[in-house]
Amino acid sequence: MELKITCIPGDGIGPEIVNEAKKVLNKVAKKYGHTMNYTDILMGGASIDVHGVPLTDEAIETAKAADAVLMGSIGGDTNTSPWYQLPPNLRPEAGLLKIRKALNLFANLRPAYLYPELADACPLKKEISEAGFDMMIMRELTGGLYFGERKTVEENGVKKAIDTLTYDENEIRRIAIRGFDIAMKRRKKVTSVDKANVLDSSRLWRAVVNEVAKDYPEVTLEHMLVDNCAMQLVKDPAQFDVILTENMFGDILSDEASMVTGSIGMLSSASLNDTKFGLYEPSHGSAPDIAGKDIANPIATILSAAMMLRYSFDLDKEADAIEAAVKKVLEDGFRTGDIYSEGCEKVGCAKMGNLIAERI
Ligand code: IPM
Ligand code: MG
């Protein structure tokens, strides 16, 4: 089959990690008889430098014309990069928010799984990490605070900033349905996370999730307040199967969940709309401090490429092959710096990509 993929190398370590993911995809293509057809587009700082904006309409059209988008990371050092002197709507992150909205990518899947081989990199106590964990964070991605109206005004000489958090029932329903569908393919448990003791948007969230749950009698639903969830993730992560939550809570909790897997460098993600189309990116950022040094961990991007094969192309066997190759590389004792522990062999970004490709 021919796979039409738009790539967004982006900024920082983005180009390096996308390169490694392509290496692995090319190996898959060769072994299983597929053709990869890649087109690159600019986004984030890379686009600002060329076009003055973080994402052009032409780039969005190119992305739409593909079957899936594979992305690295965007953004720079917020303290030192000139990109952050620009108005907020022209900064790198605005490009990412724009593409998510333009492609209607409302469902963000972030799996957090503890590889037994990385138990030593897990910062939790042994009693906790020994239980293992395997959860899927379902983050709503095109609503809430990140897309609400915002402004900064001055009233009587006092500066005031306003961000608005809005959800309508349809936005909540469609992500909840996705969450329950995924739970049906997993351990059939949904933990819906909100702040219903304070926020109206959370109270609506809870009511709609309860309604959707009626169609999934086999799934156990529980509601958890976000502050408690942050605590439970480090106290007893094994309790979670699917965590269903709104945009900002999901942003924060997925970073936390990834860190308990050992490193944020391991966490992949898929952002999906109503069709088979998706954007696949690691959950981590562009790590400008280590860019160009060949030390970044490409595994999150490689695992995102596996998610792409699974969700956009229904190529489960090929996706399994990538996931198995990652596991094998870890079993064989190879580690990038972020997941290194004693007795292992430390390798760089390109070497890690080669080692995984070799095991396909
Ligand atoms: C993420 C990132 C983005 C987000 C930023 C870069 C806008 O943190 O994908 O988690 O908040 O969604
Ligand atoms: Mg984030």
C-alpha cells in the first residue's frame, strides 16, 4: 500500500527524531512491501523564520492532502529565542494549535506504559513501580482554555489577563465516546478527570460522561478530581486504564504520567478526528538545549509512527513490529541518556534509530 505522509520536522530536536522515525518506517515499508510517500511542511519557529508565521494556509492544505501527519516538535527556549518576542498568535505554539483546530483533531491519545526494562528509570518507589502500569490518557484537544477567547487589558492602570474555558456538550460527548470505545479494547475502565467541585465546565463534563457511559454497560466509570488524579498518578498508577479529560488537565497529567514511565522521551501520541486521518507526535517538546547534539531519545516519535500505522492505516502487524523492536532494543540494553541506568550501553539518537530499524 502507498502511505501518503506529511512530515513536520519542526524545531529543536524535531528534525533529528523525525529522521529516526522515517528510518524505521522505511524499514517497515521494505519488509512488508509498502511505499512511503513523504512531503515535508514547515511549522513553528522553522516556519516563522521563512514565512513570518508559524503555519501557512498552504502548509495546512498539504497536511490535509495526506493520509496522516508525522510531527517532531516545535518551539524554542521561551527565555532567549526571538520567536517569543512576537505577538502570541505568531509564536511557534500557535502553529500547533492552529493545525489541531484546522484538522479537527479533537481526540488526543497518550499511552503511558512502564517497560519492565525501564523500571530503574522510574522515579517511583520500587513497591509502586513493581506493580507496573499501562494507561491511555485521552485528552480533549480542540476546546477548553487553549481555544477560548483571551485578552489582556488595562483597567484603571491595573493590567488584567483573561482566558476563557468553554465546553459544549457535543465537544464533551465526542471525546467521551472515543474514550469509552478505547476502554472497550483495553481493560474496560474509564477514569473521567475534572474539577467538578469548582468549575461549571467540569460539571457539564461529568453529566455528559455519565450519559455516554449508559451505552457502555461493560465499562466501569469513575470520576476523579484533577488534583487527586495528580496525586494518584504517583501513588498508585496501576489503578488507571483510560483517563478521560479536558485539554489543559490532559496536557498537565500526560507530562506527569510520562515521567513516571521513566522519561518523557518515551511517550507517543496520536491526535485524531472523525476519520482515519491523524497527526502523530511525541508528547514531549523540542528540547532546544540538546538540539543538534545527537543525544535526544527518538523512541516517542518512533512509537508515534507505530500509532500512525495502527490508527490511520490499519497496519496492525507493522505497528506491532515497531513496538516489538523498541522493546527488543531496551531488552538488549541500549539506552539514550534520558533513560540510562548502570550496566546499559549509552547510545545517541541516530544509533538508537538504527538499532530499532535493524530489529524490524
Ligand atoms: C503538548 C504541548 C502543547 C500543548 C504546547 C506546545 C502548545 O505541551 O502537546 O502537550 O500544550 O498542547
Ligand atoms: Mg504538553
